[in-house]
Amino acid sequence: MVLIVEFEEVAKNELFDAIEWYEKKQTGLGEQLYGEFTDVLELVKLHPKAFVRFSQNTRKAFLFRFPYYVIYSTEENVLTILAFFHSQQDDEKLKNRVSDS
């Protein structure tokens, strides 16, 4: 199954903000974060149901080296990235945001 990837605008902003933050800390680190994100995204595309359920219609995929996870939903052949979230933040804030997805 080929999945089309779409981003909620807020998720795209969260990802770019994190990349920018890491890049300011150390040149190349933001690029490494993005590379890890794309690796996880490829795994999600291959096995969308293999990751932990976050809510009724969403799942959570953790990055390996960075303290972030991706919240996504799938419907037919569309994979929607709903959030790119730091693992130290409060899940409740995020659950309220993605509960309708």
C-alpha cells in the first residue's frame, strides 16, 4: 500500500521549530533530527498499524535518538502527521488537540 503523507500545519511548524532549535545548538544536529524523522516516517509508511495507539484514531511513533515522537492517523491511503511532540511535554495537551482526528 502506498501512503500519501500530509501534514497538519501545526505539526509542520513543530518539526521545523525543533530542527531550527537543534541546528542552533550544533551545526548539523537539526539535519540529523530531520533525517531521523524521515527514517521513522518510512517505517510508519511501511507498517502504520505497528505503532502504539495514542487515541482511538491515532498512533505514536518515537524517534530513536531524539526525545520526540510523531502522532499520526491513517485513512485509506493517506497518512496525516498531526503532531511532532517533545516527549517531556504533557500528553494531555496533545490529546485535546488530536482527539477529533
